[in-house]
Amino acid sequence: MTSTSSAQQVTENIVRAIAQCAVDNEARFSELDSVVGDGDFGFSLARGFEKVLTELDGLDRSNTGTFLKKVGLIITSRCGGTSGPLWGTAFLRAGAALGERSDLSPRDAVAALRAAFGGIAQRGGASLGDKTLLDALGPFTDALEAGLGSGSPAEVTQALDDAVAAAEHAAEATSGLVAKRGRAAYTGERSIGTLDPGAVAVSVIARAVASTLRR
């Protein structure tokens, strides 16, 4: 288990890594989205997370759950298109799952990810296999949970590495799927052979978070 102060610091470091990764990869994510989508995914995501970075130091840190929910509200209000509701809901649900816990364990992180997955699925009406960010988030969460074992530092590190690899593999595998949600769904079979930008974003962000946690 982590102490209150260290849990808050780890959570803040994760959020900062996610936000910075979204901003740094704006052009890449938009380029992916331009193939069969509107081409604005990277732009929308970056604008929301830019605001998160700007306001991060002033957010309520009374507990990690409240902190994540505040982040979710910023994303919901600042990200354009469908990105705001979906990514904002992910943080809101993750924060709700953590509640007012004063310390956190790796399995609490899994619970938060499961809640985020469920919130996105409900808000977007999506399931695994629909060629969305869930197709990378689900395998990431499954691999992380499967590898935790007793929760020793070595096991957690290995589980995180395995989870990142699972997310990256799953993101690449979206090229074989037919898009069933979002603008890309209108292209039907023509979406086969293209990568889902949301799934790629999850995999890229997962690697950035893993690198941050190692440091």
C-alpha cells in the first residue's frame, strides 16, 4: 500500500504524463484520425489536456478520487467532439471508483481502470471489437491485473511492462477491425486496414505513464 502523500504524488505524476503525452502527440493522433475520421482527434485531446496541465497545480488534492474527478471535469468541458465526454467520463468514473481512499494499491489502480472502461463503454455505446480506444484499454487492464501477483515491486513493474505490450499489440490489431462507432463507422469495410486513433493513443499514453512510473 502507498501512503496518502505518495499516493497523491503518484496519481499526479500519472495525470501529468497522460496530459503531456496527449499534447506532444497532437499531430500524430490527428493524422491517424484523418484517414477515415474527422482528423480532429489529436487537436481535441491536446486542447483538453493543455487545460489540465495549466490548472493541475490548483486542483483539489484532498484525496485521489476527488483529484481525478476534477481532471475529468476539465476534460469534459475543454475537449471537443466526442473526446471530451469519453475521456472525461473515464477520469470521472476512475475517481468515483477510488472514492476517498487515503492510500492506494496496484489493485486499486485496476479497479479505477475497470471503472473507466465501463464508463467509456456506456457513454459511447461501444464494446470490445468495435474499433475504439476500448480495444487497447481492455487488454492493458487485463494484462496488468493478471501480472500483479502478490503486488511486489518487481511483479508490478513486470505487469506494467506486459500491460503496455498488450496495449500496443491490441492497438495494431485494430487495423483488422471494422469501425462501428464514430465518424469512421460510416466508412464500413473501408475502415479495415486503418488503425484506430483512440486505441493508438491509449497505447502511446500507456508507455509514457510506464516510463514516468519507472523514474
